[in-house]
Amino acid sequence: MFLLILSSVTFTCLSRVLKDIKVFHVASFIVVILMLLSAVTYFVPDEGWELGGMKFQFLTKEDFYTPKKQEKADITNLLATIDTSMVATDPSVIHQNGSNGNLGAPNGGEVSEDASTELQTNATGKENLHAFFKALQAAAGDREKISILHYGDSQIEGDRMTSYIREKVQNQFGGYGPGLIPATNVYSTITYKQAYSENFERFTCFGGPKLESRQYGAMASASRFTPEYIMDSINLDTMKIQSGWIEFQPSGNAYGRAKTYNNVKMHYNSCLAETALKVYQNDALIHEEDLITDGAQHTFSLSFPSSPGKLKYEFSGKVSPNICAFSLEGDYGIQVSNVGMRGTSANVIGGIKYNTIKTMHNELNTKLVIMQFGGNSVVHFKDSVGVRSSVYSFKKYIKVMQQMNPGAMVIVIGPSDMSKLDDQIYETYPFLPYFVSELKDATIASGAGFWNMYAAMGGKNSMPAWVEKGLAGNDHTHFTNGGAKFASQLFYNALIAEYAKWKNSQ
């Protein structure tokens, strides 16, 4: 009762006060406040005030009189010229009693010298590029396999960009299957489905748990169903046998050629104790074998009449080997593998034991390495010294890839435009253009090729336009799936234009 009376009295008092306030009073109050704020705006320095160890910022007079507007590059004409349609793929060849060696034929088609962007390199790079084109052209006719490995950061994780480039290359030059896939995948992907037992742990050279041996292989990751042991420090006789499994199958959402394959390889190393392997096809046991226990890099291969459906690899042993990757392939043609490494730069390659990765590259017959890094460095640049230091490090790992694959071509895809939010306006990171310029010069000087994605997108402040068109995410850094397709087509156009020029000159 008391609260009811108090509420009634309070409401009555407020009503009387509000009746006494006229429109003139409200308007006068607003004008006075605006005048005070205008005075603060006029005298506040651009860098704000430092009071009591705290920084206070306010709208400056420049921002008041000429407020910033969101700048967006005009990409209308750019998008209108990009054709992302696919040539229809051939149906899977049906084999009898294992592969008959016929899965890999290209669809071919005309190629054009015209492209809106260019692949830049020097004379040495041209020689390696033309050697790659020669191998590319001959693979289907000679019924050989060659590999392209696409290394990059989160811009390509989950097979983004790579999946589209793969489909275009395989349609034109031959090949089936997604190539290498990680032993245990942690990224969302449309290209395949995978599951594995809880005791399989993923180790990488770029984040999370790492292998003491550094024997990751070409995928920069490996998985184990037991911890990594120092063999001299354990007694195998007292240890229990453990088991683990990995299974995978094609995804119905994958591009046509990626979900069609009939050869499956498992790459492993560091097998130092007896390990039994059983392979199941659609839940039926089809193979049993003991892995080789010499600790070296090995490949276990199976061949099928057609795409095998769901495969399950079941391992039993006291000490797990490193399962580096599986490779899903056709009989011949081009394999294009995605090696996405979130949050990294090119220097993580130095965390892989050289002989291990080199052995895998040689077995894969690698003819082209694509390196797509830089975005994770851009956000940390404070000055030009940091830019040059990053480029110097990048250049070293271009050389590592060249030494690992003598005569192979290396192409660097520069970072995309990336936007930083400043005063509610998205603007290109200040040192990004300088980084792109320095990276281009270092790449070309190394005898590698450089493709300028930043320029291809439209240059400075093009990212907000890509976001507006639904081609990039609201983080103003990563492409959407649609944007990845457009960016990939731009790159493919530049690559195939160089191929057309080479072919027409023969």
C-alpha cells in the first residue's frame, strides 16, 4: 500500500514538472548542448586528449565539417567480364577388376590469350613456366600424373579457390580426384566427407600440437592414434595394442571431377612398431596388410574399378605411425591439392623436416607450387621495415620450394585487398599496397611468377565493394564461396592466357 501511494505521489510531481517545461526550454537546452559540443570539437586535437593515463578521443572539426564517406572501388565492369561457367564433365569410366587405366581424359577446349590481369615473372621464371606448360600439355597424352600443390592461409582453407582452379585445370588438361587430403580434416569443405576415431590427434607445423620429429610431409600436418614416443624410452612388451580409424567418401556437393576417383594412396612415415591395417569398402573388409616398420616415408596404394564410395582405414598397434595424407586420384592427368593453413605465413614451411616433404613432392611429381600467403602479416605491419622483413622471409621460402622441386614453377598469389575499420569507415590497410609491391619485386627476382590479386580485385578500397556484392564476408578479409569462385577465375584466366601464348608460339 505504501509503495502504491509513493508511486502515485511521484507520478503527480513529475506531471507537474513536465507541464512547466515548454518547447522553448527544450529547444534552448539542445542549442546550448550543441554549442558546448561544437567548442570541444573545434579545440580537440586529432590524436585526442591524454588525461590521467587514459586517452579520450572526440569528433574533430575536420570530421565535423567534412565527415568521412565509405569509399568503394567500382568493380561493375570487372564482374561483368568474368565467366565462371564450367564445361560439363564426362561420367566416371566404369572399370572391371580394378582400374583399367582410363580415368583421366580431359574435355579440352579453346584457350584465349586475353585476360584482364597478367602473370608477371622474369626470363628464368618464363623458362620454368614453359616447362610446366609442356608437362601440363603432355600429361594426358602420355598417361602420366603431375601435381600442383596450392599452399595458403585461411583464404584457401576448406578447399576454397583450389577446388575451382582444380576443376578448370582438370577439365582442360585431364585428371580426376581432389589429390591430397589431410589424414584428419578440421575445416569445413564441400569436396569430401571425413570422420575419424576420437583418439586420432592432428599435429601441424603451423598451430596446435606439433611433432617433435617434424615429419609432417607435403600437407604440413600428420595424425596419430597414440602419442609420439621416443622409442628408446619405452618398453613395447608392457604396452597395450591400441586402434584407431579414419574414413572418407566423396561429397555430393563437390565439383564433378573432384568426386570421381579410382586410385587411393595413403602416405605415412615414422612407423617404428608393428602396425596392422585393415581397409573396408562400404563396411566390407577388402584388404589387410602390415605397414613397413623402417620409419621411412612410404605410400600404400589401392586401385578400384570406379569411385569406391566410403573407405575406412582401421589401424592397430602399440605405437602409431604418422599418417600424413591420403591422395584421391584418377589414373592419369593433373592432381591439384589444397594445403590450407589458418593463421599462418609462408615461414611455417621451415617447420617441416626437409627430407620428408621433399620425398613426398618427388613422388607426387610436383610441377607447380602455388603460394598464397600475406593476409596474416598485413594486419600487423607498423612501418615499412616490418614489410621488408616479411618479404625477405617470404623470399627464402620461395627458394626452399624451388630447391625441393628443381625445374618446377612457383607462383605467388599476392594478398587480396583487406579493410580496417577506422572511424566507422572501412579502408585498405595502410601498408598493404607497399607490401604487394615489395612482394611482387621479390617474387619476380626469385624467378617465380606473381599474380596480383589486390590489383585484380580493383585495388584500394575494393574490398567494401566485394562485401556489398556478397563476394566477401563482413570481416572485410575473406571471400565468400561466390567471391572465391570469381577470384579463382581471374587467376585461371591469367594462367591460361600465358599458356595460350606459349602454345600459339610453338
